[in-house]
Amino acid sequence: MIPLQEKFFDWLVDLARQESIDCVLVSGDLYDRANPKDNAIDLLDDVLHRISAAGSSIVLISGNHDSAERLHFGTRFMSGSGLHIRTERRDVGAIGHPITLRDKDGLEVEILPLPYLDPERVRLSGGASRTHESVLRAVIETQVGLLKNPSRAIAMSHAFVTGGEVSDSERNLTIGGTGSVPASLFDPFGYAALGHLHRPQEMGDGRLVYSGTPMSYSFSEEHEKFVRILDVTKNGIASSKVPSTTGRPVATLEGTMEDLLSSSQFESKVESFVRARVTDSNFQVGAMDRLRKRFPLILEMEQTSLSTQGALEANRLKELAKRSEEDVVNEYVVETWPDGISDFEQSFLNDTLSSSLKGDAQ
């Protein structure tokens, strides 16, 4: 994905320059893992430098994929250069200190950076329950009083807000339903720039917004991708969408092998990341290699009829396992010889089955 990410960053830097963006907000994740690869680190370092050179300051918060400790290093020093990175800390009071930004005309906007918070790591006082809601609520209640005017402030949060539409790409924040937080937590703020869910979406009255990922990371993400531009004025905060067209689309295609290889309806998908579902009833030899000649970026292939047959056979075996050996053998006899077998053959079969079950069959 690195080449596609490079193209997106080229586009993003140009957008920041053309629109005279004062600040770029990233609500996590910065990386896809706590210990990212060298080329991912180099790419992020390069784009942050280029965004800064374009005249924009930057506010980043860590997500659930990131290592809060690694990203926290040097953050106080970097803030003086216009790069503000905020991560999870152990003490509630050390999380989410507001950041005040000023545009070229002196207009101020306050940012409340709320990184991903693991309820098992953040220390809470008074024996509060350890849930994502409880730790996020504690941080907001601690810091909101430091804002001059919360109704004109922007909260950045990496969290799963109840009611958000998920995809196959997100890593679950927790097992069960305790990983979600209510939208009402963000009622005090003029806008909430949310991270974690990959699908662009607005929640509540439109003030809670997931901008989504800039490109698709699973086949569930066939939707259009956007970034958001926020226009902060004395009257409030307005948000507009800008389509991101640099990513490569994903597509799930279904049909017979002949259709997939020749039908014009799939012509527009030849440059997409493809998942193919082949519906032929018979096994297709070399299916992946044949499909790759038309769809060079195919990533997954399934012969659906075989999978269905396998599932049916597995279910049948489970049912057979619940039945006695005599019932299974008798069913086989009925299916194989629908006109029945002779008394002699039935007697021979019964004796052989009885001996086999006793363990003394020859």
C-alpha cells in the first residue's frame, strides 16, 4: 500500500497548499501496528515535513494500532515547531490538554485532543469502572473546563461512537459491547473529528464526523473516500467534504469463469483490487492464474459451489455423528439399493455390523 499512500500524501500536501489550510488534524491511527516498518516511518516523517513546509500546523492523536509510548517521545519539543502529537498517558490529568491555534488573522480555535484510551492502562480514581466510556468521560470532564468556549472547540477522538457503521477493516477495541462510547460525550463541543471507523459518516446532528480512511483496506470499503475541510468562523464551525481519488478501488465480482474472463460488465474493474467468486458447479483448474490475466490485482478467489458443497457435507457429517452406527448403515443401504436387499443379505449385514462393533470382525 506504500505507493498508494505516497500518491495520497502528494494530493493532500497540494490540497493543504491550495486551500491555505492552517492546520491538519489526524485522529489516529498513524500506523497499522505498534512497531511499524521502516518505510512506513520514513513516509510519515516525509509527509509531516511537507505539510509543515506548505504552511500548516499539525495535530495528531494516537489510535488503537499505535504505540502511545513511542509516539509520545519528543512531543513537547515538537509542539514548539507546530507539530502537536497527543497520546495516551497513565494519569487522566496528563491526557487531552487543549491546544489553541490561531490563523493568519488572529482568529483562535481550541482543539481538545483525545487519543485512544485503553481502560486497563489509564488510572482512574474512586474505583470507577474500567470501560472506554468511563476513561473518556473522565478525561473530558477534567479538561473541558480549560476551554474558553467548548461550543466553538474541536474535539479529536479515536473511539467507536455508538451507532457508527463499521466495516471489515477495524480492529475491535474490546470483546463485547463495552468498547463503544455514547455520542452524548461530545455534546459540549462545536465539532468532533473522529477516528477509528473507516467509513466516512456523520452522526447526530452532523457535528460528530468520521472522515474515514483515505483509501480502502478491505473489500467492505467500496464506498467513496473523503477528507474534511473545517471552516471556523466567529459564528461556528462548518464542514465540507473533498473526495479523495488517489486510492485504488476494491471490487467483489461474482459469475461463472467464462463471464468473469470475457463479460464487458467487469471491464471497469480490471485496475481494481479484486475478490472473485466463481459460481461454476464444477471445479475450475488453475482458476486464480486464469483470472489474474484479466485482473492483475486479484487478491482473493473463491469457487462458491465447492464451498457450499463443503459446508453441506460438513453439516451432514455433524448430523451423522449424532446417530447410531446401525442407523447410518441402514440409511446407506436404502440410498444405494432403493428396491431393498434380500433377507440373506440383510442378515449378513447385521451379523457383520454386530461383529465389527464388538471388535472381533475379521
